[in-house]
Amino acid sequence: MTDLVIRNALVLDGTGAPGHVADVAVTGGRIAEVGPGLSGRRVLDATGLALAPGFVDMHAHSDLALLAEPDHLAKVAQGVTCEVIGQDGLSYAPVDDDTLAAVRQTIAGWNGDPPGFDWNWRGVGEYLDRLDEGIAVNACYLVPQGTVRMLVMGWEDRPPTEAELDRQRDLVATAMREGAVGMSSGLTYVPGMYADDAELVELCRVVASLGGFHAPHHRSYGAGALDAYAEMIEVSRRSGCPLHLAHATMNFGVNKGRAPELLALLDRALDDGCDITLDTYPYLPGATTLAALLPSWASEGGPAATLRRLTDPSARERIRHVMEVEGSDGCHGVPAEWETIEIAGSPDPAVVGRTIADLAAASGRPPFDVYCDRLVADALATTILQHVGHEENVQAIMRHPAHTGGSDGLLAPAKPHPRAFGTFPRYLGHYARDLGVLSLEECVAHLTGRPARRLRLRDRGLVRPGFHADLVLFDPAGVRDTATFDDPRRTPDGIPHVFVGGTAVIADGRHTGALPGRALRRAPDGTTR
């Protein structure tokens, strides 16, 4: 007798194969058998429901949320059973005391900075040990290249010395040996963006030698987007490191309808033998920090130096010219479009939900002055939504065989992007069922089996005997995202049951309080377990 039998479910096994009705037996936290007429100590009738592997969020910003609020309802209610954190080249390990303080301030807009929080780690292994103390979902960690560079070189915009490069190599290798699954880069965020391709290639060679992959936030989503993607492919070729393109979108007016050019670029590289995957979120607006739009030189030296420039008239005028006339690297080479920039998080609730253009019109002041003064008032911690996407690009990219799902969800802002609460049901409901962009089976494969292969999860990501019972039951006819831009913290409909390692975390649509998740570490054989 097994522990649990899920009876009469439409099994979508994560490979993209046609679904079939079967029973699934679970015992000892793993799938014991898939077939008809199974029996167990407990039976869950799943008639009318689909059963899939738990969804893998390939781009999550839950680095603190998992520890501060380990029940993690925002993600587990979507059916997510594994997240990839440490994204965009900035996270909280490896650090020393000074670097940790700087990172906390730099990405407070992403993740918050909880009062009284216990920052009792410095290395990657110690951080993963904290996750093991009890979280709702599993997590994989990417060593953040920007944090590594900050730890070695501070905020300086220059090439590393050979000794500094050796130190960075050592830190990346140590992080990988302690369990990181790869390396992220934030090449529109300081200080990671100060690294040139040669520096990235050297670090990626270390990652490749230890079985990991590189997940870059490339240098431009605007006028230089295709060149930025090509640059990352070339880094992959030169280093031999597998490439996973984070939030691989084509945004801003200059890229309307140009997704086929990106996909052709990827296909040529794949045909040449490159190992490439990507993730996207199923929404048009993006989200980031307000400070990320600054030109890179304005952030050299760290947050204190940035704030000084924002209050210096001559430096401020230089910033204005770059942002409004030339198009800064922080704005992806596109002159600032103030009407597209909406405040999502700020200590001042009166500005949340309003665009920079709207705030400027209401105050009778130039938008650029409103922008700078908001950064100073919030000590750079302001977060934003950017309304710059294109539906035809979103749909074209999600059809690609290398595509996987990632929420890029920031949980800390007062008005977060609804993708933090709605990405996975939106794929299943809006794009697969309602629009038919993907079949249901193919959509599930994009969210489960394919990301599991990229992460080299040894026995997760498929409904298969012997695999961990990370499973989600959803209603194919009723699953839908309910989070909106006006009310972004609403959990989805149609996902009544979620299991992590065979333990029910969501049962009958409610969180059970169970915390069976843990850190999944890269092992010496290159698999993740």
C-alpha cells in the first residue's frame, strides 16, 4: 500500500506528450507508480483535474521572501515547486560585511530590507543552509556576478587586474562547489555591467567546468537588443558555458514586431551546436528599480556617490542630457519615456501607481526633476513598472522550443507586478487554453520538463516513477490568473492541490502550513539534487 493515490487525473507528464487519464501513486515523497487501478492508504479523487509536475520558476526574486515569509503563498499557490534565485547578478552571497550592506541598499527595491532580519550567513553554502531550515518550495541559487565583482573590486568601472580576476574566479568556483547551479549577470545593473566580455568569458569558463550555466540579464532590451543577445551567445561560444537568456523579451517601440529576428539568431546558434535556453513572463510591462534607468557612470562608486550626483546641478544636467536626448545604457539606449514609467514601490504611498509624467504634470515640474527627486527621497529604493512590451513579441517568443517560464516577480513593492502572483496560471489559462498559443501539454512542458533539464534536476520535472513527488493539480477549464495591475496580490483560481516532495502544501485551495522545500544543490557529478 502506498501513502497516497491521486485517482483519475489527466496526467500531463512534462514531456509534451498527449495527456492521459491515470492514477498516480506516491510513497516516501516520490512517485511510486503511474497507471490504472492503483490503491493507497489515502485516495484523492482528481476527476476533471490535470496532474503535472510542479512548475519551475526560472527567474525568481525570492531571495529574502523565502526566508522572511517561508510559506511563500505567492508562488506555491501558482503551483510553483522550485524557484531559481540569485538573479540579475545581484544577491546576498558571497559577501563580506561591507558588501552585504551595499547589496542590501542596492536591491532593497527588489526584495525589501526586513527590520530585525538575521543576516547570519556570508557564503553561498551558509545561505543555502538557511533555506534548508524550512521553506514552502525548493530553490536553486545562481552565484551573482555583480556581487562577486563588488566583493573584489567595489564599484569601480575598470577592468580587473589579474589578481582581481583570479579572486573572482575563486569566488565563483567556491560558490559552485557549495551548491550554486550557475552564474547570473546583471549587465544593465552596476557594478556587474562594468565587466567586459573578456571578464565574463573567464568567469563562465569556471562555471562551465563545474557543470553550471550562465543566466545573463543582457545589456539592452531597446535599440541594441539584438546586438546584446548576440554578445551573450558569443560569450557562450568562447567560454563553452551553456547559456540561459533571462527574461528574453523584445521591448520598446524600436523592437515592435522584431521577435522573429531574435528567434532566427537563436536558431542559427542552436544549429551551430550552442546550448541555449531562455525564459519569459507572459505580460507586456516589465519591472525594475527606478535607479536602474540611470547611465552607468552615474552609479559608479555605489549608492552614496549616486545620491551625491543626483543633488549636484552639473552632474544632474549631464544625467538629464544622456537620459532624455541620447538614451542611457540604463534606459537600453532609448530616450526616457516618462509616460511609460509607473511607480510600483516607494516609502511615499501617494506616488504609488502614478507615472513620472503624471506626477510631473500634477506638480508643474519637469519629469526629469521629479525622477531625480524621487530617487533621492527614497534613497534609490523606488521600484517601477515599465509599459514597453508588445503582444506579438511575447507570443512569438513563448512558442520557441527553447522557451521556459519565469515570473521575474518582485514581491516587496507596495504595488508589485502581477506576474509575481499570476505568471503560471496565466500561461495555462490565458495563453494555452484561451488563445491556443501553446497546447496544454506543450505549455506544461515549457514550465516543467524543459527547465528541469536546464537545471539538470536529476529526478524532478516529470511525472515518472522514482521521481520526487513535486506535483500540481489544476482545473484545465478553470485555471486562471486573478492578479491585476490594480490588485496584484490576488492568488489564482483553479489550482486546488500542490505537493512538494509528496507533502501537501496547498490542499483544497488553502495553504497547509507545511514547509517541505529546501535548497537544491549542484552535485560533483553536475546534476542538481
